[in-house]
Amino acid sequence: MDIKHIVFDWDGTIQDTVSSIVQAWQDASVELALAVPSAAEVRSMIGLSLQVGITQREPSLSAAGVEAFIATYRKHYFALEAQPSPLYREIPTLLTELAQQDIVLTVATGKGRNGLDRALNSSGISHYFAGSRTACETASKPDPLMVTQLCQQVGITSAHTMVVGDAYFDMAMAANAGAYGIGVSYGAGTVAELQRARPLKIIDAPLALLDLL
Ligand SMILES: [Mg+2]
């Protein structure tokens, strides 16, 4: 392996937003009189775009119903994240180390652009990232489009690219793009879910990534 580019998932990989996402899904479901998903059900959808997630869960919802869910979810999520969730503790150190090794860093997320920009701006780590893609601008994971566009932007092929994420969809996106998939077990997805997409490795903490380079 000669890794020159790492694509990071955001929620559950960089920032510990999992409990806010679960709460916002449940609050939006209550407000719109939809069936309220369990925490485990929400966790299994984290990583998909909201549009794909709610459509899979509520296939009979109209287009207007989907739009209403997305708007209601975002209202609750942004209220919960008025005090931003913390970054995973080792993330700033990891990003500093990777930057010193001249590895190009980018973000591919199921968040909306507004949500990602808010998270980046409040994180104190936005300067580490050379680019980002959101599902609403491209295609939801596990489609490889976010990774292939980021590879084109930074001028590094997928054969020299690693995708780091906490969800099955991240690992499937990596495989679909021809990039290496590294799962993290500290986020929303379970190890069994991650293994279904055959990642190269599953790590238990951010700094363990350095041992793989
Ligand atoms: Mg994630």
C-alpha cells in the first residue's frame, strides 16, 4: 500500500454526533406521527443520506412527506448541536500526524452541506481538509461518486486512497470506488456490520490508523 489520500466519514468517525442523530430522528418521527425507530435502527441508517434513509424506512411517504421529514429532522438536529458534539479524542492528533506525512485529507458524508459546514466551522480542524463532498451534492453511500470526485479533485487515484468510516456503507463505498476501506469500531456501526463489506482492517481508536500506513 502507498496511501496518499484519506477520505474520512464525519459522523461517528470524526465527531461523536451519534446520540444527536438518534435523538433528532426520534423527535422528528414523534412530531410527524411516524413510527419512532429504536436507537439501534437509527444507528444502522447513519451514513446514508437522510433522503435515502427515510425513504427506505417509510417507503409509502410522499415526496412532500420526505421533504417534511428532512426539514423537521434538521430543525431538531441543529437545536441539539447548538452545543456541538465533541470530536473523538484522538482525532486532532491523528490529523496533525497525517498532515505531517503529506497525506491529503478529505471528507465524504451523508450530512447535508449546511450541516457539514456548520460542523467543520465549529470543529477547529477544518484546515486539515483539502475537500469535501456531501450526499445531497452527489450520491448517497455506497455509491462511489463522492470518493471518485474527491480523487479527481486532489489528483490522486483510488488505488492510493483509503476510506475511513464507522458504517457498512462507508466500507461498501470504498470497495465500489476501488479504494482501501478501514472500519472504525467506536462509532455507530457494529463490527459485524462493517465486516459484511470486507474492509481491509477494523480499528478500535483513531490513532491505530497510523500503524496501517
Ligand atoms: Mg458515520
